[in-house]
Amino acid sequence: MSGTESPVTRPRWTPAGPLLRALSIADQPGDDDDTRLRKRVGVIAGAATIVAPLTLPVQAPENPWSVPFAIGLAAYALVNLLVLARTRAFDRYVVALIAGGVVFVPAATFLGGGITGSSPGLVWGFLVPAYAIMALGPRRAAPWFVVYLAVVVAMVVLDPIARAASAPAGYALQVFGVVENTVVPLSIVFALLLYTDTRRRAAERRVDELLTNAIPASIAARLKHGERRIAERYPETTVLFADIAGFTPWAQATVPDRVVELLDDLFTRFDALAATHGLEKIKTIGDAYMAVAGAPVRRADHAVASVGLALAMLEAVVAWRAAHEIGLQVRVGLASGPVVAGVIGQQRLSFDLWGETVNLAARMESSGVPGRIQVAASTAALLDDRWTLEPRDLDVKGLGPMRTYLIAG
């Protein structure tokens, strides 16, 4: 090796590598996380089926059929896994797995002297519908539960014959059989329940996250508690609109990826600021951003909080402009007063506001000055002397002449 060469570093071997490859024999490239995890649990169940029958000769040592039967079932389970590794036909594999259980459980019970003998299989039989519901889903698992009940009936009917055909097992062997055939299958059922509940809770957290991203958390909580129609009047609110001045012609001359990138960056900054100042984001419409203070959570300082957010938004725009080297400006409009708010839609829920206050806030934004905050008289009347207000007399579209105010500074 020359002095300029460096030794090749081989990845360090760990037991997790071969184990993961063994558990992944049924994985397909298009599988989602849930499907992949279900398949791997199914592979573990198949491996357990190879080992479990080998305890039968210990539980029924006097029966000459126990050894060949145990070896035959273990071989059947092994071949089932090998076929799965070759074909990746998971549904076929699961059906073969649980069908083997339908045969093995009553046969092993019979060889051990019946359901009161040294190899009771009532609990093992329950793994048939348990595996089915995990791997095939509730609808396809229901018939397998009926099969399990039929297996139990068959074991009860054949129990007198099994007792007569087997020599009485010693006390120690009976205790071992009852413990082994109860604790092991119930442990497997516990693992399946733990897996199912973990996945359910993860899915619920994801749904809650998506729901609270679409509508306010307090409204989402009411929906989850069963309310169907949510509509309320909020007498004291301040509505905020922000809009990018000159956005339409700029967007037409800009590649779509950059337009989306810049909007996403700006509105992400606005979302964080709205959360910090305690306002509720309502929606975005194109390049417009809408938020409210005082709904659905009522607060007395809704006007002050809204102006605080508006000022923070203008500061964020300065950083946004510098980061992307663009000359776009944002104008902000506010109005205070009553609104009606509620949840609409069935496929895509939306929490929205209606009323003259909403219309006035939108006009304050559209008639405002780029880089400035314009407030209606209803908002100006609620502000203290910490801000200087510059009066403007405007003929507002749809509303006529009125006096508005710009926040100084």
C-alpha cells in the first residue's frame, strides 16, 4: 500500500443486520410503514410456529405420534416461510399460517390427552383469529373467529376419546402443560394487542395533528366530543389580513417552484408569530393571510394583540426580503368588531369567519400602504397611547368615505 492510499473501512457487523433482513423477507418497495410492520410481525409469528410444536414431545412423552407430528408441523411452518421469502405473497402466507393452527391445535390437544390433559390448546387456538385480524384486517378475520369457535367445539366433543386414548399424565407434566400452553399464547396475544394499540395511538396523534392544523384546537376538541354543528357569535374580535403588494405580476414572471418556496417561507414565519402572539390563523388565500384575535378563544386585548402581531409580521418581512433578495412588500389591515364563526365542510373541514368586521378588515388591507399597517376606526378606538396613529380619509370600495389610521413607525 502506498503512502497516499488509505485503508478501506468495512462496515462493522452487528446482529441487527441479519435479523432485520430475515424479518424483511415479505417487504415490497411500495409498502407503507404500517404494512411493513404488519408483515414483520407476521414473519415473527411464523418463526414462533416453527418452534412451538417442538414442545409437544415434552408434553406428551407417552404418545408415539407426538414426535413425528411436532417435526411435521415445524417443517410445514418452515416451508411456509421459505415460500414467503421467494414469492412475497403475504396474504397466502397468513392463510397457510393460521390454517396450520386450525389443524395443529386440536391435534396436539388430542395427543396430549384432551383439553384437561398435558397439552391443552384452547388458548393456542385463539391465535388463529388474532393473527388473522392483525394481518388480514377485521372483515376478513371474522370468519376465522367462527373457525376458532368450531375448533373449540371439536376439542370438547373429542375430549372423552382423547382422555381414553392417553395414559394419565403426572402432576408435574400437567402443571407444565397448563402453564406453557397458557402463558406463551397469551404473551403472543399481549404483544399483538400492544402492537395494535401503539399503532392506533400513533394514528390518532397524527389525525389530531392534522385536525388542529386545519382548525383551532378548541374547536377540534369539540368535534371529537361529538358536536356536529359549531357556529357561534363572537362580539369582540380583531380580524387581520396581510397581503403581498404586487404579487400577481411578480408571480407571473417567476418560475412556480420559487413562488411556492417564497410563499411557504413567509407564511411559515407568520404562523410562528401568530402562535407567539396568541392569534388564530384562519386561512391563506393565494398570497393573502388571515388571522383573528378573540375567536374562538375570547380575549379582552384582541386589538392590542393583533397590532403586536402585525408589527412582528412587518419585521419578519424585512428578514424574508433580505433572505430571498426580492423587493416585495406586505400591507396589513385590521378591523375590530363582532363576527360569526363556525366549521363548514364535510370532506375538508374549515373554521371560518363572516360579518362586516371581516369585510372591513379586508378593505383595510386592500386600500392600505405597502410596508404599513392600516386599521379601521373600530380598532384605533381600542388602542392605547403606545402607538401613534396617522389619520387617512379614504373612499373605501363598497363602504364609502371613512377615516382610517396608519400605525406610525
